[in-house]
Amino acid sequence: MLAPVLLLPRITAIAEEAGEILLKHYAGAVEVTTKSDSSPVTAADQEAEALILERLRLLTPGIPVVAEEEVAAGRMPSITESSFWLVDPLDGTREFISRNGEFTVNIGLIVDGLPLMGVVTAPARGIAWWGALGHGATRREGGEVRQIAARRRPAQGAVAVASRSHRDAATNAWLEEQGITETVSAGSSLKFCLLAEGQADVYPRFGPTMEWDTAAGHAVLRAAGGRVRTVDGAPFTYAKPDFRNPGFIAEGAEGA
């Protein structure tokens, strides 16, 4: 496998190519069907995922790929090696359908149970974030490319980022307990990217998520100096048997 710093530009290009597919569908009529778990899926998800799968298999043929729609169709690769890709071709399908622009393409690389590198793109906004552990994190918007870093949580005035579509009573109770009154709502893995940029301090999530929802954003946040823990403070790891995540708290730089 290529070193992460060499892989990142290629993975970013793949994510942006998939984003072009999403935008093609986004500009027209979006046909929505429902999966067995009652979540929505569109032709955009499926076409973008097919492209990502093809590109990753050519680029890293020895690394299995776990992708959302493949798993939904019952095509689950065997995860016997220490490394595998996690792919969500359209994170924030509800945001895509509602056309608020807050959807992303997520590609993350897991090594030994932790996210080593990841790419998140927001096609409708023309923004990309990428990062790898030990190499920092980067944000690109148009011609502007800059390094980003998570900030330490202040003693007072912390800002939380919360799910736009999935905020629940447990999140509200946790924020009240923490004394956090300022929140920013965002869809998809944009929440991790806001932490990685230092625009917010904490992202509590108690509702259900899958590993492909979080891997890429977690990788970018980790590269930017942030971290993710389970709600009881344990390490947030990947390669769980059903790829289902427990609740978690994502936050900025340690020592906050």
C-alpha cells in the first residue's frame, strides 16, 4: 500500500469524481426508494458507490472495501486483514433529498481498528477535507488550501455541533448537563469537519450510526488533533461484527 501522504491526493480525486455524479443527480429529479432498514436511498448513492469501488479496487487491490450500499445488498467482504476501506458514497441522504447542500462523500482507511486517513467532500459546497495521522489535516475550497487544526475546548462558552436530522432528547440532556448553550446544526460528516477546523468544540451523538458514517470524518478530526470516544470514555474503534457504532463524543484537541 502507498504511504498515506501519497494516497491522499488520489483518494481525494476519487471522492470528487463521485461528487460530480451526485451533483448530476442533484440537479435533476431525485428518485428515492427505501431500504430494508427504512432509510432512504437514491440512484445517486448507487452510481457514486460503484465508481468509488472500481477506483479503490484498482488503486489498492489488496485492501477490502466495506461500502454502505454493498452491505445493504448483502455483499459483505471478509475483513481478515488489519486494513480496510469504509465508504459512504452519499452521507446525508436526507439532506440530499431536501436539497440543503449538507451531504458528503466519505472515504476512510481503517488500520488496526482505528482511522488512519480519510477524505470528506461536500460537492454542493465545493469543499474538501482530508487528513492522515501524523500528516495533519487540510481544507480546500476553490483555490484556497489551508492546514486546519482542532481547538481546545474552552472552560466557558464551548460550542457544540449537533445533527440536523437526528438530534434527540439524549443529546439535549447531555448538552444541558455540560452547560453548553451554543449549538450549530449540520448534516452528515460535516460535523466532524467543523471540529477539525476549530469551528466547534464537541459533537455528542447518541443515536444510531454505522462505521461508514463516521470513519472518514473521524480520520480528518484525528489528523487535526481531535479525538472520538464512546460515551463511557473508551476508545472508539472499528471493524465491529455488524459495523454498528455505539454512542460517542467527538471533541477537539486533548488537554481541553
